Amino acid sequence: MPPTNDELIARARTEPAPLLPLLHRLHERDGYLSEEALRAVAKGLRIPIADLFGTVTFYHHFSRQEGGHAAPRVCTGPVCSLHGAHALLEGLDGATPMPCSGRCDEPIPVLRGNKTFVSVDGGALEQRSTPLPPPAPDGVAECVFKHIRDPDRKTLSGYRAGGGYQALARALESLTPESLIEIVDESGLTGRGGAGFPTGRKWRAVRDADGERKTVVCNADEGEPGCFKDRALMDHDPHAVLEGMALACVATGAEHAFLYLRYEYPETEHLLKTAIAEAESAGILGADASGSRKAIHIHLRRGAGAYICGEETSLLNSLEGKHPFPRDRPPYPVTHGYEGTPTAVNNVETLASIPPIVRNGADWYRALGLGEHAGTKVISLSGDIARPGNYEVPLGLPLSTLLNEWAGGPRSGRSIQAVTMAGLSGGFLADDDLDVTLDEPSIRAKGSFLGAGGIMVFDDTRDMVEVAHMAMEFFAEESCGKCFPCRIGTQRLTERLSTGGGPATLEAWLDEVNDLNRTMKETSACGLGQAAPLITESLLRYFPDGVASHVARTG
């Protein structure tokens, strides 16, 4: 017999961050979230029923209709849309669209229950495991991908064979938390999830913050269209992520850590659960981590589909069972994070970089970059390119080298018209501005940024106004609605990029769009509303003729 509502709620009360796990168990047990189940949850966890309904309906993947959990959900992100996602959506009974689901290298993904399928020739669906990254070119040294292609890397024995958990043992046996932080600080490692904040400085701020209880959170809510690097790391090298989290616990003094995984990676959840169980059984994690008398507990929590949860304060609210709005800052998570505790929130790639840095030293990591740039960055490459996938590049590598030499260039007979940077959030680069190097200073000088490292390629067959419309439509759908400039601005920009509506003359159209861009960038509450205007700004910069034709055609 399946567990009852009362049994599931009683179990949830014993767990930290209980709401999301409880909702997932009910969702999978019944195939949807019934009103009866939600009322039981509200009573059992003492959540106002109106608040709970508002939170549940905010997420994309919690169905309120019977059979909704098993119904197909088709990715309609930019790359998938250009590969026929809407035709596939119409051809599948009961299918609904979902925002980019992090498989831009293998369009078009379809979720059914807790299984991911990929559309292949003829419209058939088949399950596929996450592709391994292509081998690095000769002479290129890697950090996080160095051992990822080893056949047994995802197992504990395979991870240990490549030096796994040696860094944690060293940190527990012979390093002080301060000396561990100094190694990370000296390496020059900055956040690889987009913000680029120095990792060692963040850890020190958490360790030095008032309060004995500290928390570590791994942000694995990889929702940015065009980004799928974290999935590769978690699927093929899960213990590297866990060891990085454990090292963050040692450095900050935390005993509990949460790995917040995006909903659209169901197979990854299983792999991570297995890896955590292996590490606990081996005594590496738990109440007496590696015999150190230090407790390190890692809790896996799965999101439910909301792009805004990639923003760290929204993620923290989601973990706490609250409506996942961004928080006002200050205070910052380093002093007031999960349940008010000083909290280090780090990206998957950032954490996976820590063990090899501790093993090999700060100088080794700094030397992996080119020129004055320290270390490496994983780039997720998709779209109109011969060999899409994840590439670990030395920071400072020319973009043209990655596109044309490593990834094989555009499709035969075509040329590259534009690329997006930072997934979608960095807007477009085109023309002479494609002559940049892959590092923040070079890309920011062109009005964009590297961010999480997703790059989508569009060749000369693509209508860039249409691409911009798809991008803005995504931002409008994913805006949390908390602040007026983003909530309304993304809608208005989507309308201006679609057919019909808006000013009839180009001058009036430009005045309105530029005003929206400026207002959103200056007054939006979080990065979504501040970044979305980069789409329209860069569209106007690189494709003015296309914009003029669009206005003349639709005004």
C-alpha cells in the first residue's frame, strides 16, 4: 500500500527543508497534487492554505490535474523551437510546453514522469544518457573535466582511483579552515554560475559571520537557456560535486549542506542519491566525516520548475518552503541565508573545481588560464554549430577558436550570424564583436558578459528578430512578477517583437523600446529584469535593418 498523507507528512517533519520533498512524493504517488493532499500538507506543516496554493502554482511542473505528472512536456526553448519543438508539441497527445530544460545539445527533450526522452528522426522518442564532453585538444589542460571521461568515474571506487576525496582528507587532517580558504583565494577561482564573485572571499564572509550555525548550498538549478554544463558534471562526476560541498563545509564551519537540483534533471537526481549514499556508507559523509569528528550532512532537494530559482535568494526561499521571490538585499546570504544562517551558495562547476585546486595547488589552477586570466570555464555550446556540447576552455581563449576549431564551425555552406552570451542573459554578439576572448573583461567591453557560459549559435538562415522574440517570451514567462518593471517590461518587449501592436513608426518604436530597456535595467529587483533588455539592446545594435523591416511589416 502506498503511504498515506499523514505518513508522508510525519516523515517530512523529521527532515530539513521538508516542503519540496513532500510535494514531490505526493505528486508521484497520485500523479498530481489534489486539493485534499494540499490541505493536508497545509495543516501538517502549518502553512496557510492560500500561501501553499500560491507557491505550488508558481512552479511549472506541479500538476493540479489528474495524470499531469505522466503527461509529456516538450521543451520549447530557443534552440528546440528552431528545431521543430512546436510541431512535436502538437503531435503528442496531452503534451504541454515547458521552458528550456537544459538539453540544448540534444534537441528536442520530452519529459514523461521522471524520465527524459529525446526526439529523433521520424518523431520517435528515445532515452539517452548525458553525452560526455568531447576530448580536449592536444596540449589543453583541464580542471573539472580531467577525469570525467573515465568509465567508472561516477562510482565511489572510480572517483577515488583518480584522487577523489584526497583533498577532503587533507583539509580535515592537516589544513585549518583559514588555510583552506587561502588556497581557494589564491587560486583566483570565482563563481562559475554567472555572478563571478570570488569564492574564497564568500567562504570567509560566511565563516566570519555572527552565529554558530552555518549552511552551504549548491545551486544546481541550471535554468538558463543554453546552459547544460552542470548536468554533465553531476551525471558523470557526482562525487566531485559532493567533495566540493564537503570542502565548503569544512571552510565555513557548516554541518549541513543542500544540493538544490532543477526539476528537469530526473535521472541526475537518482545518480546523486546513489553517490550520497555511497559516501555516507563509506563514512566520508555523516556525523563523523572521514573519522574527523566533524559532521557533514548533504541533503538533496529537487526544485519544481522555475527559472527564478537560479537566483540565490529565490532558491533559498524555495528551500524554506516559501514563495520563491527574490529577497531584498542587503542583507546578503553570507550573513542571512537559509533560515537566517550565514550561507555560502555556490554553483556546481565552482564546487567541482575545489577538490583539484586543493590537491594541486593555487598556482596550478591559475596557470590553466591564458595570459593574466586564472583557471578554466566550461562553455555549453549549442545551436547552429557542427559539434554542440560542453567544452572546458582556458579563460582568455578566443571565441573564434572555440567555434571554428574545437566545435567544427557552422553547418556546411553557412556562416555564423550571431551568438548569445551567458545563455540568453548576455544578449547577442555579432559582426566584429565576435572577435572576443572568453573572459569577462573582453566580453563586458562589448556590452555583454560571459556569465554561466552558455553560448547559442545562430547562422545566416535565422531571423534574429524572431530569435529575440523567443528569448523575450522566455523572460516574460519566467518573470516572478514581484517587481513592476520586470513583470510589465518583459511583456511589453515581447509584444514589440511580435507581429501586430506597438507604435507604427520606427522612431516611436525605438523611443518606446529604449525607454523600456533603460527603466528595466535601472529599477528591476533582480538579474532577470536587468538582463532581459540586453536582448533588445543588442538586437538594435547589430540588426537595425531587421528591426526596421519588422516595424514596417507589423506596425
